[in-house]
Amino acid sequence: MIEVRDLWKQYGGKPVLKGVSLTIPDGEALTILGRSGGGKSVLLKHLIGLTRPDKGQVLVDGADITRMNHDQLAEVRHKFGMLFQGAALFDSMTVGENVGLGLSEHTKMKPAEIAARVKELLGMVGLPGIEALKPSSLSGGMRKRVGLARAIAMKPHYVLYDEPTTGLDPVTADAINVLIRGLQQQLGITSIVVTHDMKSAEYVSDRLCMLHDGNIIFDGTFADIQASPDPIVRQFITGSSQGPLTDDAPQKFERRRLFNRRRGETA
């Protein structure tokens, strides 16, 4: 499992994570929700050791990756696959070369074996026969699928998804959601999805956490979050621009109430 213990991180003197603690059991599909700029992607980077915390621990299968050197981290990262927000494909490489990159760099597989594995992976994500194409010729949804094929190429224990449906039309986004959930169930991997897309969160998750102002303010199922009385959670899941976005929300509410009353009196 992955355990996050009292994680703190700041940039330029501004706190982004404020003592975040979280446990992610093996085989679970967890979605981390939150507003844009709320620290979701920062937390995700800590899980794979791309960012080191100012304080706290991240344990992967019992080993604290925050104290590992480069070689030790590289070994742990073999347990992870990651789908980046923009897919992060290399445009100078073919689709087949992109998908097989980790296999050619980190295994002793022969070229024919890698080619067979790439063919299998592209079939799993519904893109058979496109090995020779360049990423520049693909749609956004196809690029995401290729990125996902690359993410699972090394048979990881954990797959991290950073905003997997951002920038996609609703039909393509739904197809990506189905693919994420299907691969998680088929391969038995632990999925960790960062998103602000509630429809995606509902489909792909066993459990949801909400990150707000550097802290986790909700942890539960989709049914739980739908029933939450917390005003910040309610505002997020309804998509309302009204509500307690900042600490001076009560003052703003009072100003808005007085403004509306005055407007009614002068109408």
C-alpha cells in the first residue's frame, strides 16, 4: 500500500500541502478531488518521488521514498506507471517506440518481444495497428490512450492519472473513464486519479478524497460525498460559484445580502 504521513510542502513561502495524511490500500481505485491549483498534482508527484516534501513521509510498500537516493528511487518507480495530463509523448518517436520506451530502457527484452508487447498493449487500449504513426497525427483522446498503454507497459502495481479527461470532449472522456476502470479491474492495479471532473470521479472510483487549502477535508465513497453537508464540498460537487471559497466568505455573504436588499429597495 501507499501511506502518506503528515506531508508538508510550500513554494515561494506559500504552503501547498499542510500535513496531509492518506492511506491507499492495494487494488483500490482512489480519486483525489479539488479545485485547480489546490495541490492535487503536487501530492501526486510526491507519491512517485518527483517532488520531495519539506516535512513528512511517503511510504510505498513500507519503504519511505522521501529518504531514498536516486538509484533507490529509480527502483521503486518501476512499480509505478503514470498518465500525464498532456500524455507527454515524444513527438520524435513513433507510437510503438513511445509505448515500448520503458521496456527497451529498463528490461532485457529483445526487440521482437517488445514489439509483441507493444502490439498487445495497443490492443488493450483499443488502438491496434498504429505502431508506425507519430503522436502528432493522433487526436487528443488517442494520445491519452497511447500514454495509458505506455503507463501499464512495465506491469506496474500502481498507476497515477493526472487529469486524464481534461481537454477531451464528453464522448472521448467517457471512453477514457471506461478504459481506466476496466484496466484497474482487469489487471488488479491500484489506481490513483487526480481530477476535478465529478462525472469521471463517480465512474472510476472506489473511494474519493477532497483536497482543499492544503488539507484533506473529505474521505469516503461517491454516495458519501453526495450526502456531505460540508459547504465547501457541496460547492465543489454542485459546481456553484457561490459559497465559502475564502476565509472572508461570511463577510462577502453579508455584503452580497445588503447589496441585494438595497437593490430591492431602489427597484
